Amino acid sequence: MGNNRTDTVVSAIVASVRDAIREQNVTFEEYRAAIGYLVKTAEAGELPLMIDMFFNATVVDVINQNAKTETSPSDMEGPYFLDNAPFVDGKIKTMEEFGGQPMLLRGSVQDTNGQPVADAVMDIWSSTPDGKYSGIHDNIPVEYYRGKVKTGANGEYSVESTVPVPYTIPNTGPCGHLLEMMGKHSWRPAHVHFKIRKPGFQDLTTQAYFEGGEYVNSDCCEGIVPQEFVVPDKVENGARVMDLNFVIQAAA
Ligand code: MBD
Ligand code: FE
């Protein structure tokens, strides 16, 4: 063993934690409290959330730096992607009783040569107008507020839903409590998630944000969101229009 990828990465992580312990003169009581907190977080089922909160954006950053710059930036998948959303034709189901401003998502998927990518499957999911995710919260059925959309012959797509809202990551458990103890809030800006897949291409997982929206520059999960998909405020026929063109890369 030794001198392999596992050794290299784990040793680097351990070294930076040791540095932090020395730098901050961490006491034995604090050390024990930290272990207890991690155990509690795991027992609450929030360990993935806690790790995502601190590190997911950094992993995505590394992906974006390594990708050729002509592809669209990746962004966090988050914990609420579900692969069993239905295919929809032009309209993601929303619930009358929730109301919300209509939203029109439209644009295209292209490859890095500017050629349209037809028949790409776009998974699109976002919160209800009161900040819940279907299939996860409040028994909202999975066919609402999420759907799969196929691009047309020219790589184009167009689909309606309703505008999502800023969202607090689960903040009643250990993750939210930790943010609170650190003096930080637990809000994410309003966002729409995308996962774009097409055989022969690398998957693209990303998010779009609303220019001028609250928390766009203070996301609890990453501080500042990738700017390319912060979409200017544009309304047509009462619908908030999100013009979004995606560039994906052929698989290596
Ligand atoms: C979300 O909706 C989300 O997108 C992320 C990244 C984390 C928690 C909740
Ligand atoms: Fe989300």
C-alpha cells in the first residue's frame, strides 16, 4: 500500500486538519465535541448534507476548471434529484393551489463545435412556490415541479413551470444548528436544477439563478453562485423567461 490515490488524498486531508488543529490550538474537549457532533449528524441522516454544504461546490469548481472552457459550467446536484420524473411535453405539472409566477425555460443544447444536440434528455427540477421539492416534502407527487424534456432536431427546448423561491436547506437538524452556531444563515437563492444527458456526451449537471434574487451572492452552500447562469430579469406575457443555452462535451 501507500503511494496510491487513496493514500495521497486521505493523507492530504489529514494534513490540513492537523494544520487547523495546531493553528487553532484545538482542545481535547473541542476535539471530543467535534466527534460527538459528527456522530449526531450521521444519526440524523445529515452527514451527506453537511459534507455537501462545505465541499460539494469545491468539487464542482474543480470539474469546471478541468473542463474545456467552452462547455457550460457545472453546479451542485443537491440532495433532491430524482431519476423517476416523467417526460413532459412543453409543460411541467404545477399545482393550482400553490399559485406562483409562470416561468418559461427555453434555449438549446449544443456541442463544443456549435452543432445542435438533438434528443438530449434534460431533467429539470425546482422548488414549489413555497420552497418544497416534490417527491421529498409534504407528499407532493413526483410528477409535479420536475420533468424530463427532450431536445428537438435543432437542439432546442422550451418548457413551462413556475418560479421557485429561495430555500433554506433543512435547518432544524445538526447542519442548520451548526450554521447557526457559526453565525451563518441556511438559505440558498432561488434556483432551477438541470441534468442533461445524451449518449456519447458527458453529463452536465448545473443550476440557473435569478438576477437580483435574494442570496444570489450569499448562498449558504457556496457563497457566490456561478455567474454564467444568473439570468437577467425578463418577463413575457406574465412569465419569467429564462433563456438558457447549454454546451455539452463529447465523452472522451
Ligand atoms: C437544495 O435544494 C440544493 O439545491 C442544495 C445544493 C442543497 C440543499 C438543498
Ligand atoms: Fe435545490
